[in-house]
Amino acid sequence: MSRARNEMTEQAPATAGRVSIRVPKTSEVVADHIRKRIVRGELKEGDFLPPEGQLMVTLGISRPTLREAFRILEAEMLISVGRGSRTGARVHAPRVDSVSRYAGFVLQSQGTTVGDIYEARLAIEPYIARRLAEKPPKDVVARLTVEIDRLQAMVEEARYVDFMIGLAEFHRVLVELGGNHTLLFLTTILHGVVARYQVEHLERRPVSGDVQRKRALGGIRSFRKLVSLIEAGDGDKAEAHWRLHVINANKSWLEPDQEDSLIDVLD
């Protein structure tokens, strides 16, 4: 670490025709050192970093430099520092929910529409349905059945707002079981946006309890059919069924005047 600090004090001479290269601050180098240990799993969720005094000696840095490094890592939600605590900073493993809200801000700032979000689900989920049928993970049928039964109970109790949130969660669980971490990451980012839109949709365009119940039970029947196709190992039919389900679901949620509406993730 001391070598890195010495290198950072060396500034390249300003020469015509050369591109200026920004030299990182010592605090950034320290934050990068700790970040790598967390991401690589050398530091686990709930671990504590050594006390400040010990880190200052080990890394050969000053207290202000160390605290600036901590501020960087706190902003990234990789550590939390207890003010006045005698223990070191607590480590937090990277989590998708730590970035999903910010990702929602990015999507909104880029003019992402509700239609974009639903189309993304159509690009992901039918593939996952096929994957689950052809290479089913252990307990996939049991896990999906638990989720479906939970949704069924919400309908029986007329808890339709909870049902809207539960629908988005079912889609997320479906992708999680597919085992592709990249697709799960993308789906989890979309999860909050979809759940928020569907709850607002229900509040904005209320329908009778009978209509809500009929729609909800129709969706649940479709979920159970998907599970039966997965259990039968029929990838073609599972993919085709779920593609049709998502297309029809998209149509039911996206009225013509809403498809081009911008998403809104702000409270």
C-alpha cells in the first residue's frame, strides 16, 4: 500500500500532445483494496474490519485518508460504520437490492416506458420456462407451488394489492429458479418497477371485486399449468405456454394510453 501511495505522489509532466491521466487518491486505492477483498469473498457478510488504528498502521495511511475510504465504501453499501463503536466497520456482501433502486432512477432518467419493462419480461421468461422444464433444479415444482398457493390465499382473502405485489414476486422467483444469475439480476431490478406500476394501476383503474377475483384466478390457473408442463419435462410446451401467458398479461396491464407512459420510481 505504501508503494501505491508513493506512486500517487508522482505527477507526470505536462507535455504538449499528451493526454492527462488522473491519478487516484490514496483513499480510493484503500477503498479498492478493501472492496476487492469483499467481492472475492475474503471478507464475509457480518465480518468486522480491524479497528481504525490497526488499519492505519497496516496500510501506512492517515486517519483522514482511512475515513474517506470508509465513506466511499459506505456509499456503495459495502460497509457500515457504527459511530462511537469500538469495533471496526461491519462488512456487507454486495446485494442486487442495493443497486435496484438506483437502477430504477437510471431507467426513469433515460425515458424508459412501461411498455419497455413488460417487453423485457417477454424476452426473458419464456426462455426460463423452457430451461426449467429441460433442466429442472431440485424442488422447483414444490417452490413454485408454494408461491402459487400463497397467491391463491391472497385472492381468497380479497387482498388484491398484496396479490399485485405477489405476482411480481412470482415472476422473480421463476427466473431465480432458472439459475441464470445475470437474468435474475436484470429481473430483480425490474421487480420493484413492475410491482409499483401494478399497484398504481389497480388504484388508478379500480374494478369490482368479482372482476379482480376472476382475473386473478385465471392467472393462477395459468401458473399451475406452467408447473405441470415443467414437471412433465416438456420444454417446447412450457416455453410456448409462458410466452402466450406473458403476452396476454402484458395486454391486460398495458392499455393503449399507458404503454408509452414513462415509468415513475420516485415516491
